Amino acid sequence: MTTRPSLALLLLSGLAMPLSAKVTFNEHIAPLIHENCTGCHRPGQTGPFKLITYRDVKKRALTINDVILDRYMPPWKPVNGNLHYANDRRLSEEEIDLFGEWVKAGTPEGDSKKAPKLPEYPSGWYLGKPDLVIKMKGKFEVPADGKDIYRSFVFPLQLPEDKWVKAVELRPKAKSAVHHALFFIDSNGAARKMDGRDGKAGISGMGFLRQAGGVTDPAAAFGGGNGGLGGHVPGATPAKLPGDLAMFLPKGSDVVMQTHFHPSGKKEVEEAELALYFAEKAPEVNLVPIQIPPFFGATKAINIPAGEQNYVVEDSITLPVPVKAVSVGGHAHYICRTMSMTATLPDGKKITLMDIDDWDLDWQDRYQFKEPLDLPAGTVLKTRLVYDNSASNPENPNSPPRRITWGQESDDEMGSVTLIVVPEDNSKIQTIADAQRNQLISSAAQAIQQASKTFLNVKNYDDNNDGLVQYEEVPGRMRSRIFSRFDTNKNKILEKEEQVAVQKYLDSFLGGFRRR
Amino acid sequence: MRLLTGISLSCFLCLTAWGEPGRNRGPSSLNHLKLVDVTGTVHEPVKSAKTIAAVFVYVDTTCPIANFYQPTLRRLAQAFEPRGIRFFQLHPDPDGTKEDLTTHAREFEVISPVILDNKQHYARLHNAKVTPEAHVYLRDGTCVYRGRIDDTYTTYGKRRPSPTTHDLRDALSAIISGSKVTDPVTKAIGCQILIEK
């Protein structure tokens, strides 16, 4: 009686799990790991431990199983499956299952005859011999612990002629601490002057862009020219731009690297090298960044009350000319939760260009479309960002939560998605720029109205409605400025008379605008 | 060999206590415990009458989460060693070498004894799951805390700007003040320890 069902069960389980008996490191797991993990998880790279040999992978098997199930690794944030990205690092469900089966089977090594050859990597620069290697100015010591550090470093360059850049490749020294870096172009030497002002190499905080005169549009580290030269993200492979595309590097400019460090537990010294690969000639058509909302959301007057869980920022622009979209990527700080960009074509068809449902400041990548996407004139590009400034968001930089407004420091917020496009020819670039400017003007007018209702009106600071404005109630970046000037009795509270003076000051920001 | 047997026996005796802090009391479990660190120094935590508890922290040389906590562990050791709490860092790494651990301890400025547990002997006994994970025992072998150091990490790759709980520190403070540890078991986030057969 009892044997029959169990026999059937045995047979069934045998049918359901033929894999686990056969999955071995040498035959199945090594190729998977070498293809997807070893690029970063090998000596000299940014992955924290190496994943090359059987012993390496066995030791980390349970952790790997967890992080791939969680899709924390390999790092890849977009969740939309409608498009193919050239640099996609997602594992398939089958690959994740295969690894799980191997763990279940007790991580067998398998037949040594079937062991794959260890992958070979170029020992020098990934992209081969660079045209130019530059070293950052000075050395910066990253402490063993403490808060994350944002700092910009100057790579003195000042070439005598304009150049077009196909690719850059970074070699950080503080490998466990460098989380990511963005490369900007400073065409007027502002960064050189700011460098080292606090007695250490580099420029503190995220504020460099605000002050560097050359960078008219901090929008894109990716468009070249006044935009920048791309970024360095762990897990991303350096690649040259396709076809004849290249990023503009004007003569006489320096490269500035905005770096995000995670202290790693030990002291490290940063002294990075940057390799540049030049194009032989200017591209036929330039890359154009379209950032929505512009200026990282400055025009949206981001102003998120403490406790607000679902603060939405939306903005859109209509393409005046047809373009080919090359890549997409976003930027925001800690409390942004979701980020998306959609394109609604004139015929009503809607394409999700990027959909991130769990934004993470740590993994700011650019997602390149496998095939450039044709977007006709009249296409509406729309960005949507959602922020959570509640205590239940573990990434909230403030405990308890505080009002967070737009700003460039890490505990301020920003937010935008940038689509890199190529127009039919360079004559169309101005048309796109005009559309962006018009959009910016209307958006800015709205923002001013919004701001005058919110943070440019001192009454709105009074979160607890007690008629007084406490120090904590003033948005962070305005706090010290306002209190040093207007808190005449120095009690860290703005009383009625003091509020009147503050309001006059805030009005002066807007000239006549506020009265409208 | 005799040393090893001593350790096994004493740990076997307190085995019932593992994993269930505060429930069982092993008979003088720390009494015969002798730990040999990577420099060859033998540590007998209860030899000093001042010792009131021992903290065994499971760590790893390349686990980024374990490494992230090294400065915190150093500060905790500095604060609590003078008050009779002994800190030990254990590496349950079958491929670990004394040389690697020594280099790591120097780079991360580890001030506690570092023990290579490459046979995963202690990891098995303590039922250690993750690096970093702290296991706290009183002199009499009562396990009073096991789990995370604090709540900086909420999951892999998600780190709070600063912790909102200080679980290990609070547990040690409770021991010193003679009060009950309020949260004797917490879930540590980190690199999972694979116990080899």
C-alpha cells in the first residue's frame, strides 16, 4: 500500500529534477560565472572578492544564490522587458534556477575534463593602448569609515586643440571605496581654482557644477562638449561609442571627475588615472542630450515634506524633429524610489524607454538601446519620478525625516532622466535646443509660481503651525543663510518681525515674479 | 591535539545553548575554552577574573559588509574590553591562511585576536550563518546575544546613511549593567557562510 505512492513520488521527483543530479561547476556553473561575474570579481577590479575558480565560487555559493534571486547582482536596474539593451547584464530565470539547482545538489565540482579554460583578460587598459592617460591632481585619503563622500577631482588637461572622444576608461586606486564617478568638462579653469580649498585634493561635495562657469548644462555627463565624458560604474564595461559618434572635448578644458566614495572599512588613497581614446575626426552628427526635467529637476521646485511617501515629479517635452535614441539613464539622490521615461509616438503607440522600480543612487548606469530607436517628430517624452521622504524608507538620510528640497548635496534631492539622441543632421540640433529652452521657460515659470507658494513663502516653513519658524523647519540649504542674517536674537526661532525680514529677502530672489 | 579536544569538549557542553540565547545555561562553558590566534597566542577568556563575557564575531577578509564593520568593531572593543568583555574575530574560511588574515588585520587595524577557523569548527558550534555576525556568551556559557552589529544594512546593497539601532552595543551595555538583553536574537545581513561537509 505504502510503496506505490512513494514510488510514484520518486519517479515524479526524478522527472521534475533531472537537473540537480547533473548540474556541476565545471560543466554549467563556471561558464555562467565567468560570463556574468568574473569581469568585476577578479583581482584588480572593483568586485569585492574573486569569482574565478571552483573554490572561489563554492565559498560564496549561498551568497551568490541570494543576490541573484534578489536581482541585486549582476547590477542592472531597469525592469522593463520590452526593449533590448546592448549592455544588458540581467540573468535569465533559467540561469538563476540553474545556480539554485547547483547549490541544492551540494555544489559539486564535476568532471575535471570538462573544466572550462579560465577566462583571459587584457592586462593593460580594457580598450587597448589609450591615446592619452591623465592623472588626477593630488591624492585624496578616503577614511576607513563615516558617511559617504562626494568629491570632485581635477584632471589637468588643457589641450591646444579640440578633440573628439570615443571612450574614457578610469583606473581608480581606492578600488573598494570608489563607488562611481562621472566625468565633466570644465572649459574655463574654474575647477582648478576651487581645487584644494579645504586643504585636501579635490573639491568637496556635489557643488562643483554650480560654480564651474564652463558647464552651462550640467544635464548630461554624456553628451560631450559642455555635457561631459560619461561615467565609471562598477560592472559596466568600457566601450567606444558606435559608428562615428564621439564626445566633444573643447581645447583648453580640464576633465573633472565627480566621485562617490563608500568608506570600505580601511583607509584608502585615491589617485586615479583616466585613459582617453580619441576619434580621428568630428562625427557627422553630434550626440544631443535631452534631459527631462531639465537641470536635474531644478525647474520642478522639488520640495518634499517630511513623512511624504509618494511625492511625484513629472515633466515632458515634444520632439520637434525626428531623432534616433541611443541611450537612456537617470539621476536622483537617496529618497527617489522609482524613475521612468516613456515615449508616446504621434500614432499613439507608447514605448517604455526605461523603468526603474527600485532606484538606487549606487548604480547609476546608462542603458544603451541595442538598436537605435526611431522617434518621429511629435513624439512626447515623459519622465516620472516618485520620492519617499518617510521614516519607512531606509535610505532616508534624515532620521527623523525632514523636509527635503532641490539641491546638489547628497541630502538634497534632484531628479531627471536623460535620453541621448542623434538627429538627422547637425542643423536640427538648434531646433531641439530651442524646444528644450521653450520647455524650460514654461517649466521655470511654473516652478516660480510653485516656489512662491511653497518655499519662497516664509509662512510655509511653519510645519507645526505655531506661528514661529524653528531652525529645523527651514529647508536645509537655506537654513544657515537665513538664520545667520535674520535670527537677530539668535534663539534659532524666527519670530513675527524676523519673518517679515526673511520674506523681503525671499521676494528679492524673484524680483517681480512673485507678485504675479 | 589536547588543546583541540579541550575546545571541542567545552563547546560540546555548551552546544545546547547555541542558537537559543538565554534559554540554556551550559555548565561553565567558557571555562576550558582556549583560542589560538594567528600569531600563535593562546587566549583563555575566563582566565582573568575581570572577564564577564566574550564576543565571537564571524568575519571574512573579502566580504564587503564584514569589512565595512571593522571600524565599528574596533570602537566597540575599545569601549568594552576595559569593562571585562573580550572580543574575538573568527574567520570561518576553509581557504584562509594565517598570512592573509594577518595582512587583513593590519590593513583594517583590527585590535582583537584574530582566529582562523578553517575547519569551521567554531562556526558549526556557534551555528554561525553570516559574516559579520556576533555571538555573545557569559562566563557561565549562557548565550545572551547573536546577530547583527547594528541595522545599517537593511539588505544586500541597501545601507542606511547611519544606523537606527545599535544591537550589539546595547546587548553589551545590558550585560554590564546586569540587565536583560532586550533583543537577544537579530538577523545579520552579510555574506553567508557555507559550511563544508
